Amino acid sequence: MESFEEKLQRLEKLTVDIKKTDISLEDALKAFEEGIKLASGMEKELDKIEGKIQILMNEPEPMEKDNPPTLDLFSDDSEVNGTRR
């Protein structure tokens, strides 16, 4: 599996290749398609990383083996400050 940095280098190379004046339209299209797929996958990776960072930043205590990160995405919104709405 390629690392994020390797994918970024590939995307940069594709960008340079597309800008060449001697590239055929067919080759430019292939490079563009590959670049779009690569960029989309990288965006998903970044979204996952951002989610993990948000979880870690919102933890009240440093993460340890006995204190794994938790998600409050599915908490009961009908209860606020110990009282029901």
C-alpha cells in the first residue's frame, strides 16, 4: 500500500505531465482520470485523520490503554444536565 506522501508525489507528477505541451490528448485524459481518483482517495484519508484528531482533541484526559477515545455521536439529546426535556 502506498503511503499518503507517495500518493501526493504521484499526483504532483501527474499534474506536471498534464501541463506538458507535447502530451497527447489521450495521455492527458488518462493522467487526469488517475489524478481525480487519487485525489478523491486522499481526501477520504484526510477526512478520517481529521476525525481522529477531533476525537483526541476533545478527550478530557490523555489517551491511555485504560482510557480509549469515545464518540458522543449517539448520545441521548433529550437529556440535558441530568433533566429530561
